[in-house]
Amino acid sequence: MTRQLASTLLALFFSVTLLGGTAFAAPAGQYRAEPASPPAAARLIVRDIVWRCGASGCVALRGNSRPAIDCSALAHEIGTLRSFSVEGRALEPAALEKCNARAR
């Protein structure tokens, strides 16, 4: 499967999820982040991960990289994160602090 096809399928999945009203439920294999301030865009692509953001935070399907790398990439793109969780488990405070070191 090509990257573009995979990105398209992810975007389709999140479109259907958002319409179903369950975008922030954090199912298995999903990231959830709470930015300190709302991002400018409701849809972001960071390191080939499609993020959907709303009033209660941002969600995305888990990427191929380690969660710490994906967290840092998101923080670099949108700023400081209050929280970042993987499959419903929040990063430890020290890991979140390291993630936020790359925040813009």
C-alpha cells in the first residue's frame, strides 16, 4: 500500500469517526493529545500521521514511530501539550516534559 493511499484511508476513517461522534473516545491503537492552546487547524498531518483536533483535544491513529517521537513532532508543530496518551495510557510526567522540549 502506498503512503498516499494509506493517508487517504486514514483521512476517510477519521471523517467517518467524526461524523459518528466518537472521535475523542480513544479506541485501541490511538493517540490522544491535549494542547495547551488550541491549534490553528482542525486537521494536521505531522510525520505522516493525520491528527483531528477539536475543543477536547487531538486524536490520531498510532504511527509507526515510537510514541515519544510522535509526541515531540506534534509538540513541535502545535506547541506545548498538557497531556499525550497512547491507547488510553498517559505519558509519565518526565516523558511529557521531554516531549514538550521540542514545542515551538
